[in-house]
Amino acid sequence: SQQGEEDPQALSIQEGENATMNCSYKTSINNLQWYRQNSGRGLVHLILIRSNEREKHSGRLRVTLDTSKKSSSLLITASRAADTASYFCATVYAGNMLTFGGGTRLMVKP
Amino acid sequence: KAGVTQTPRYLIKTRGQQVTLSCSPISGHRSVSWYQQTPGQGLQFLFEYFSETQRNKGNFPGRFSGRQFSNSRSEMNVSTLELGDSALYLCASSPSTGSSGNTIYFGEGSWLTVV
């Protein structure tokens, strides 16, 4: 069973707008990783944030982690049509075993 | 540096048959994990191997098995295939295991259709 929930399940925005996706989880974690998946393809790693970190940036991506609320968010700024994909958060609490949320389907309209 | 390579990319099997999927991790990576992705159950962890030893196992029946070779390459096998085994099978690799900061990289997956 999936540990986390992602919210919203689907998001549709215009190019240039920001997109925010949220992820909640249930148990203590070592780290949390965000991935992107284009239809029918593999997962592309976006950002890893450790349990002792609160915020990380990578290009147009910003990830926050609140361990007291057991939640994380992914912000994509100035979205592009090429950002259209499904986004997943995954938590790690043992070894390299990832537990995924259900994902957010993002559509960016040109 | 080449990414995680999975073969075959697509395959069709008949119920009752068995299938073997192969994964070559990123060079230097010693941890290999396998995941199943279906529309109904989402992404689920199958097992993780490190230095040829299974480290963790997900909640799947014994028909699902795997192994890792001394060069870190891994295979997973599904015996007595069922229609519900139709899925995208994803392999992931990481340099090591057990630390708080291992980035885990995925391959493109193997699409299995059971008819």
C-alpha cells in the first residue's frame, strides 16, 4: 500500500503559471524524493531532500519538507508545456525502499 | 555515463508462462531495486539487492523473485504469469544502501502484457 497521498490528483494550468503539488506521508523518513514521469516512460529524478533539511532548490523547482506535519511540497515556477507529466513523491525509511504516493497529473497548456 | 538500462522494453506473454527481466545499473552503483507500476495499485516496491544479497522485499507473492550478479546487474523473474501481472516493471539503482542521502535513479522500464 502507498504510504503517502498527493494533492491534487490532477492540476491544469497555463504556461507561465506556477504549479504546486503537495505530498503527505505517515511514518518517519530518512529522505523524500520527487520524480517526474512522462506517459509510459520511466521515472526521472528531480530532487532529494533529507529529513534534516527544510527546503531545496533546483532550477525552477523548489521543494519544502515539514517533518512535524509529515508533508512536502513541490513548486514548479514559470511552467512550460514540456512540464506536462505526472509527478510523484517517494519516501525512504529503510535501505533504498521507496514508498510512492499516487502522483499528481500536471497539464500545462500553451 | 549510461543510465539504468532495462531489457526488454516490451513483451507479451501468455498466462502460466514465466518471464525474466534484466537490469543494468549505472556504472559503480551496487544497489538495485525493482518496482511494479499498475493503474490500480500505483508504484509498488518489489525488492532491493545490494552486493548480491536481497536487502528488502515488498509484499508480493513468491512467484516474484530476483537476483543480483557480481557485476551488480540484476534480473527479476515472474513465474506462472497471471493477467494481473501486466504492468510496467521499473528498475532503479543507487550507489549504496542504508544512508539518508542516496539518490535513486530509474530506468525506462519493461512493459509486460499477459494475455
